[in-house]
Amino acid sequence: MEFFDNHAHLDDEKFDIDREEIIEQIQKSGVTKFVSAGYSLEGTLKGIELAQKYEYIYTTAGISPNDIPQTEEEMWKNIEEINNLVKTYREIKKIVAIGEIGLDYHWEEDLKRREWQKEAFKEQIKIANENNLPIVIHTREAVMDTLDILKNNEVKNRGIFHCCPLNRELVKEAIKLGFYISLAGPITFKNSKNANEIIGMIPDNRFLIETDSPYLSPEPLRGRRNDPRNVKYIAQKIAEVKGKTLEEIAKITYDNAMTIYKINN
């Protein structure tokens, strides 16, 4: 049985003390592939470094809405650097998507900076289209604006709603648009009211699993540092709701990740 954690952040400083040891343990645990996702220029560079060093690690490149620089000029420079990195490293076939990108209004009340988020989102969709890559979307408290951008800006290779909010309308519309839904630790939380319903809404050929490490540790590990070894708990929850075995969910989500990320080996 093999697992594919399609979204983790092994570049995070929380792994600085034991990153190589954890990566070795991850592979031994049955997680035979994972994506160390980019979210900033620095995070993207670290992700590329990990993807080059370890055969079974892949990465994404992008500026998340929570990592928009302090000036608009610097934002555009960062996006240009992301574009250059993708063109430089695309040939190693380890950059598998543009992301995480999107909108997050939870931490950003400034309307001007929310507009910057939208512009960064749309520009990085263009980079994905130019490089024949899917996108990885982060959305928080911005469902309608996120869907509006996706409906009005062509996304040639579709993509993934990472750690997808358990919002019925978002999931329904995302599936209509051809996107994948990636589920993380919150579906295992005891206070997660919509989890079972949302899991039931997602077709087998459209769902993925992730840890979003080092954050959002699933039950029964809440409060601890998360890592890709824990992706099995998300898979187990989905198996219970869908009435399938853990092995079936592992294979379905593995195959789905291979498909959306266009990985052939």
C-alpha cells in the first residue's frame, strides 16, 4: 500500500532540526511520493532544492496570498522570479504545479492589498497556462471571489483546492469547473460538522489527501507537529465515510495525484 501526500511543507523551519531524518522515515512509512509545496519565493527555492535531492519529492512554485510582499513593486518582482524559476527548472520535471496561490481574507482587511492578491492570483494562473501546469489553490474566507476569478480566467490544466474549506457551494462549483478537492486533517476533527457530507459529495476521481505539514495534525495527533506519515489518518476517515477499505482510498488518491500532477513514474 502506497500513499501520496499531495501537499506538505517540508521546507518549513519547524523541520530544520531533523528534516533529513523525517524524510527518511516518511518513505519507510509507505508514503512513496509527496509534494513539498511552495508558498513564497524562499519556500519555492527550498522546495526545488528538496525535489532535486530526493527522487520521490516534488514541489510547486508560487506566491500565496499570505506571502504577498509589502509593496506592489516587490510583489511583481517576486512573481517574475517565480516565472523564471519555473522556466529554469521545469525541465527536471519536479515542479508539478503553480501554487499555492489564491485568496485569503482572514488575515487581510486592507482592500488595496486584497486587490493585490487578486492580481497575483490571475498572473500566476497565466504562468501555469504558459508552462502547461495545473494550479494549487489556497482560499480562506474568499469563496465567491475565488470562484469568480476561476470562472473568468481560463485555467487550462485545472488544479487542486488544497486543504479545501468544508463549504458545500465551493466544493460543488469546484467540481463543476473540473478541479480536484484535497482533504486534510480538519476532516478528522471531532468538531468538523460538514466533513462527512463534503466527503460524500466528491467523486472518487476528484479527491486527494494531504497533511499540509507541519500544520493541521489529524486526530489523534492534534497539537503535535504534523508530517506526511500522518496522511493515512485522512485516508482512513475517507474510507470510513465512503465505505471503502484504506487500501482502496490509498490507491484512488495516489492515482488521482499522479494524474493531476502529470507524473509518469
